[in-house]
Amino acid sequence: MTEKLTVEFRRSGVTGTWDGSHDNILELAESLDLVLPYSCRSGICTTCQCRKIEGDIEYGDDGVYQPDAPDEILICCSVPKTALVLDI
């Protein structure tokens, strides 16, 4: 069973709970009725890239582009490892 984690979309004023039922953070955001930028959903286009304020993530596929800055993530292909605060 996946540990439940808080994911806060700070600028949107929305907080959700990660329970492992979504494939990635973008899908969690969509389930909370957030409309966020994305395109490819596979970690190539970087349209979904955002700043991570707090927390740790992991990417589901080692082949995806990973931003150079440690505080930037791609929400279409990542999942939280800890409670997370995003600047979106």
C-alpha cells in the first residue's frame, strides 16, 4: 500500500492527497480540477515543468528529460516520495 502524502499546489491554493491511484502528479492535479500546462505527457516537451518548493519526487522512467535545476520538475512523469509543495 502506498503511503498517503500531501501535495500542495501553492499558487493555485489547492492541496491534494497522493495515495498512489494516479500515474503522476499531473493526473493528481487534474483530479483536483486544476488546469495546468502540459503537452506530451512523457517528459520530452518540458511544458509541464514547474518549481518544487519542498519535498522529493522520483521519475517513473529513467529516459525522460530531467531539468538541470534541482528545484525544477516535470509533473507529467514524476511522483512524490515525500510531502510536496509546488509553485503552481
